Amino acid sequence: MAIGDGLTSGARGRSPGLKILVIVGLTLLMAVPLFLIQMALVDRQKTAEGAATDIAQGYGGPQTVAGPVLLVPYRLKHIEFVDGKTVETAQDFVGALLPDDLKLAVKADTETRYRGIFPVPVYRAAVDMTARFDKAAIAAAFPQGAEIDWKSVTVTVLVTDARGLADNVTLAVNGRVVPFEPGAGISTPATTYNGNPSPLSGMQARLDLTEATDLKLATKFVLRGTREFSLAPLGRRTVANVQSAWASPSFFGAFLPSERRVGKDGFTASWTVPYLARGFGQSFAKSEDAVGAIIPQAFGARFYQPVDHYQLVQRALKYAILFVALGFLTFFVAETVSRRRIHVVQYAMVGAAQVLFYLLLLSIAEHMGFAISYVIAAGATVLLTGLYAVSALQSWWRALVTAIVLGALYGMLYLILNSEDNALLTGSCVLFAALAGTMYFTRKIDWYHVADIGGGSPS
């Protein structure tokens, strides 16, 4: 009776159905430490963003340049009848006029600064701006009867963060030099750009006009910033050229470059934006209305970091449960075709090793970059798991095969992470290959009598 009970107990321990349920439960259990690693990743990303913010506070944040804009104060008088009497009232406005032609040339010198271990791309953008305002367009921009204060007409150049201006700036007005003064000179209501609040600052210059006249404006200035630089297409025809030694730009905004060249020595990009494609007019009765219209149409380049290890680790974690399950499947197949049973605690050890891979990857990547960190973390995990498999499977040969399969899985994961466009195809092929391998290596097993194989100690 005791012998029969022992055989029954051994059969239950060897039951493939029960073992599969246990493995599924372990796989789901591994989601808990993986979630904690995900939280650690989010915390490190916030720390890196904080480092970028700290540098931006002293150097200049992401910059948008919008200008020049002609600000013209004017008064409209109204005659009203109140209690049978004629009453004259007046309202003061500041209109905004945009240039007929605008040419922008930008040369951005870049470098990488560090806050602790966190790198932040910064730049010094030399901006060369020329614009032309047509006399007839200026005169026609205001309502009939408007009293224009020509003496108070100013030109403003808007920038996101005026702290990034590297030196004092002057404006050439029809050959006459006028100094810029601080302040945008324009109401900037709450606007958003790329989903973020964008309170604008800038600089302004008073023109001291006496009447509407053709204007040719030119200015040069250096603007410091971090991570990205963009321009607003204010001209009836805007031509912009941006060049930099940064080898991995990411172009963004309402318009992509009409021409671009990207190489190891940097990039050059040019935009031509016509009035019809721009989406807003040449004049605004109220200057504050101009800001909300012109900023969302900006375009530019991000100084993208192609080795952003946080994004790659984030993508790797999306496949974590799948690869933990595939690791368990590898050991299950090895157990099934061998005469050695693997205890549930040993499966848990294997799962813990695979979970720690992601923590190793995150921590090492902050110091050594993603590619080499992936090799180190994956190599350490495969080596540890392979050596443990020698004891668990009681076979160097099966342990070696198991390690090779796990190494191939990590190799496939790396390919998935570095080929985002083909990630779904690669992942589907990996799953199909895993199923095919499982079916092949277990094709001769009699699952009804798998408990009788070997008769080893119960798991």
C-alpha cells in the first residue's frame, strides 16, 4: 500500500498538466517584480528629465523663434447716442503684422553636458534673420478711420526662453541700427506647443516711424538651448535653412524639410513654406491673437539621442512576460525529454534570473550605453542559468542546449528592440519557432504515461 501511494504521488508530481499550470502561475507571479522594475525605470527617467531641466534653467530650454512681428498701436473711435446725447468713445488696440518675405539661416553648434551620469544635448544657434514688410500691406492692414500711433510702432522677435540669448542684439531697419530692448511687447496668453505650456518671451525694438513705409529688417543673434530648436513660418513666403554637426537629428513640427542631408558630419535641412500652406493670415487686429496662431505652425529639429537606453529598456519590458514564459518553456521541454524532474522552486530560480536581467540592463545602461549593457546583462543571465541547468538537469549536454536556446532568445529580443518596424513580424516568428520546437522535441512522448519516465524523485 505504501509503495502504491508513492507511485501515485510521483505520478501527480510528474503530471504535465499540473506542471504547466504551475509554470503559468509562476509566469504571472513574475509580473510583480517586473512591475517594480518598471517603476524603477520611470523613476530614473524622471531623474534624467530633472537633470535636463536643471541644465535648461541656466542655459536655456527648448527654443522656438517667431519673428519679426510688427506691432502697431492704433485707436478706433465710435460715436454713440446716450440719453439723446452724442458720446464719443475710443478703444485702443495693438495690431500685429507679419512680413511679406522672411529668410532664416541657422547654424547650431552642439555639445553634450552632464548632470551626474545623465547626458543632455545643448546647442548655440547662430540665427541670421532678414525680413521685408511692404508699405501697401501695412497701410491696408487697419480698419478705416483708425488712428495709428506710428511713433510707437515696434518690432518684436519672440523666443521661448530669453535667458538663452548669448549677447545684446541690434536690429537693422532700412540700414539704420536700432537696439533691442528686453520683453516681447506682446500679450502671450496661455498657449501650448507639442503638448507643453509655452509662455513666450523675447525682445523688441522701437522704430520711430512717421507713416507707412517699406521696411527691410535684419538681425543676427545667438540663442542657447537644449534638445530642440524650431522656427515659426511668419513670412508670406518663408525660406529657412538649418545646419549642425549633430549626426542624428529628428525633424518635427507642422512642416518637414523640403530638402535635407544627414551624415556622420552632421545635417543640413531647408524649408520653404508658402502663405497658402501656412494656415493663418498676414495681420491680426489684436496682437494677442497672433501668438495662438503662429506658434503651432513651427517646425524644426530635435537633437535626438539615438542611444536613449530608457526607451529601449521600456520596449524590452513590454516583451518581458513573453520571454520569461519562453524561458520556462525551454526548461519544461528539457525536463519532459529527460529523466530528471525539475522542482517548482528551481523554475522560480530560473524566472528570477530572467527578471533580474532587466534590472541589470537598466542599471548598466546608464553607465555604458545600451548595446554593450545588453551583451553583459544577457551574457551573465545565460551563463548563470546554464550553470544552474547543469545541476537541475544533471546533464552538461542538456544544460548547454538550454543555454544556447536562451541565448538565441535574447538575441531575438535584441533584434526586436532595434527593428521597431519589424517587431511584430519578428515576435510572431519567434513564437511560431518556439511552438514548432516544442512540438518537434516532444513528438514521441506519450503524455498519458509521462509520469512513468525515469521514476525519479517527485518534484
